Amino acid sequence: MIEITNLVKNYGSKFAVDDISFRVGKGEIVGFLGPNGAGKSTTMNILTGYLSSTSGEAKVGGIDILENPYEAKKLIGFLPEQPPVYPDMTVDEYLNFVYEIKQCKLNREKHLTEIRMVTKIDDVRKRLIKNLSKGYRQRVGIAQALVGNPPVIIFDEPTVGLDPKQIIEIRNLIRNLGQNHTVILSTHILSEVQAVCDRIVIINEGKIIADEKTENITRVVEENRKYSVKVCGPQREVQAALNGLAGVVAVEATGERDGDSYTFQIEAEKGNDLRKALFYAMSERNWPIIGLEAVGMNLEEVFIKIMDADLSRKR
Amino acid sequence: MLAIYKKEMRTYFTTPLGYVFIAVFLAVSGFIFAVSTLQSQTSDLSGYFQLMIFGYIVMIPILTMRSFAEERRAKTEQILMTSPVSITGMIMAKFLAAFSMFGVTVLASCLYYLPLFKYGEPNVAKAAGCFIAMLLIGMCFIAVGIFVSTLTESPVTASIGTMGILVGFAGAAIFNNLIDTYLIRYVLSWISIYSRYINFTYGIFDIAATLYYLSITAIFLFLAVRVYERRRYA
């Protein structure tokens, strides 16, 4: 459904997108992951025809967006980074405007009602957009992208500004959309792509550094085990005891105190789950563990991991 | 394109902008009308129209300043540019919306002419010619305003920039009388919107001037389209 080939966008000597190629099949949900300024939005803007590329091509449904923008744009629903909503319109007026500008042929009343229902904005339909909260505005932006039921939907950071309950709702919505739409969404939140996407494309400094099925990336992430543990006991001795455990690579005292407990960061060997050993070691010495949790990797660490993996594969 | 036109027209009336324009226009034109015809005891409208050109310099930018600058500032242009609408269509829709507002207001101000029939015998054909010329001049000014609005993110900058260009257009005739060098006079007379209007005040419907006004409009709208096309590549 989407084909991007050798896409380059540079502003002078600064490459925002540097030779990117990937394909997205019909009905796939692809997560576009990367830190801020990685080139996610630029790629999406090119794909939707808002910007042009310096070289390379972007095709949607087999139609080149630069050569035949008119037909290509009909296939796309797009939520930009900032929802493109007019503050002086009511939600209803706005959706009707979008319906007209997209030359939608579906039954107007029925289609728009359906969209208001799935994005849960029906209760604010008569209100001016400028009076809506950020979360509602974001959902109006999402609603806008769904008008006309386009086969390709592109979301640039769809869950920004939503509260946790809304985030879950929007994720469910995206997952449902994936059943009969092709969806690309960008985010810098790792758990979000894990929750929603079939495939993850990781981009950094304008280059694709990984393009994998979600399970594969998750595996890379989970091989690395880090724990944060809270133990009530004398700090130095506890640290020494933790260091003595089999399978421990590093122990670090965070200096955090909570009553009479100290918090330590433990890094374990690959594939070694040492939570049980940790428990017995501490209980032997009568130092109660009052907190133990696995520390998730953040995006930077995932990058480093994936880039390391990438390098070692090349060697 | 129709969708954008409708949206623009609605925006004029859901924000104060449209009302401010209509109010300022009717107040200024009413004042100029009273001074130039009733007070001077003449039923000839050409003097009124001549002064109104200078009124347009201040009023037209109110109408056009927001059209693209505001969309750019609020990032709403993204929905326009990622929808199946051509850039030309988008610019024409905004231009026509501004021109409709202007045209309707100018028509409304025609009510002023009625008292003239009571006190004199105005030359209707001549007034009609002048009136059409005024619509054409307004059209040029709107095209300039739309063009300047595509250049900036700030409506205020757009309106001041538009006024600057319009002062140049209208003032060229004045400079023309002060300068001796043939070449400069030639260039100035080429851009002088004002001096081309003079024929209309003599009761001549000047086809050349009409074409000139239409060309100026087309040039500025074309430039606006180019700005948008270029921005995509920048």
C-alpha cells in the first residue's frame, strides 16, 4: 500500500531524511519510532504530499504522491503533529468542512456520526474547537483523519496530550482500524508501538536503523535485565551481598532512601532471571525486600542495543 | 475548492474580521461620499471613487491579512495541502471569498447614491463605469493582499506589507509628476493603478485599463501559487 524508495530530504547540508526505503503492506500497522528530530514527521509530511522530497519516491496505493498528488491524497487520512483544527469552528462545522474538502461520497449524516462515536467526541459536537481541551482537540484531529474512510491512515504522535484512559481508547481504536486500513503511526514511546503495531521501523538522524516485526524488537529489549530493588538493611553490606550473587553484572546504589531501606540498581547477565536468588539471599540475612521491579529500557537504550546488534551482525 | 470558499466566508462572519471590514468600509466610504459629493454640491461620483482608492489601501489588507498567514501560524494549512485540492484551487477559493466580501460591501455602499437623484442628475452610465473600475482595482488589491499573506506567518506583518505595496501602486502617479527622467517615469506609469483610472472619470470605459487590472490580479495570484509550490520544495 505504501512504498518509499530512497527518500531523501535535505535542507542545505542538513539531512532531515537520508535515503529511507520501506514498504507497508495492506492492513499492516507500522510504528515509526525515533527520538525527536529523527525525521519521522518529515517522512510523514512527504508521504502525505505536504512537503516534497529532494529525491527518491513515495507511492501510496501505487500512485506517486509528487506525480499525481490529487489521486494519491484521496487515499490518505492524515493527523499531523499539531491537529489542523480551526478554533473558530464547532466540531460539527469542522467535520463537515473536512467531509467536503475530501470530496467524500459516503452518506454524510451516518458517516460523520459514526466517526464522532468511535473517537468519542459526540458530546462536544456543538462546541467551538477553541474551547476544547487538548485531549478533545487531539481526538477531533483523529476524527478528521478518518473522514472519507481512506485506506491509508497516517498518525503523527496520535496520543500526545491524552490522559491515560483516552490513550488506551485511542490505541484500541488504532488496532481496530488496522483490521481494514493500512496505518502508520509515529511515536517516541516504546510501549505504545509494542501495544499497537505489527511492525516497527526505528529511525534515527534520518536513517532507518531497524525494520523488524514487533516481537523481534521486544526480544532484543527483554534480553537486557535490569532491576530496581529496595532492601531494608545496612547499605554497604547489602551492596556487597548483591554483588556476590551469581549472575550479577553490576550493582549501583541509587542513594535513594525510603524509611530504613536503600534502593539499588542491579544489572543481570543476559537471560538470567535472578529474582528468586535475590529473594533467598536477602531473606537468609533477614533483610526484607520491600520493593522489586524490572526496569524497562528507554528508547535511547533500545537504540544503543539495536545499533550494537546491527554492528555485530555486520562484523 | 468550494469547500474552502465556504469555509472562508464562514470565517469572515464567525470572527470579528468580516464585521470590522464592513463597518470600517461603510464608515469611511460614507464619510468620503458626504464630503466629496453632498458637501461639494455635485452629483458627480468620480471624485468620490478617486478618494476611495486611498481608502482601499487601508481597508483591503483587513480582508486579506489572515487568509494564509493565519493558516500557517495555526498549522491548519496542513489539512488544506494534504487534501485533494490543487494549490491553484486553494488560492482561488481564498481570493474569491475575499472578493465576494468586498463586492457585497461595495454594493451595499451604493445606497449612498440614492440621495443624489433627489438633488441633481447624476450621469448613471459614467458612475457605472467608475463603479466597475473600482471593483477591478479592489480585485488587484485583494490579489496583492493574498500574495503578501502567503509570505508570512503573521497577519499583522501581512497587512502592513500589503499596505506598503498598495501605497506604491497608488502613489506611483504622484511620484510620476515629480520626476523628470523618462525611464523612471515609464516604469512608474506602468505600475500606476491610479493613473489608469483617470479615463473612467471622463466617462470612457477603458478596455486597456480593464485588461491591465485583470493582468495585475492574475500576476499576483500566480505569484501566490508559486510561493506555495516553492515552499513545498524548500
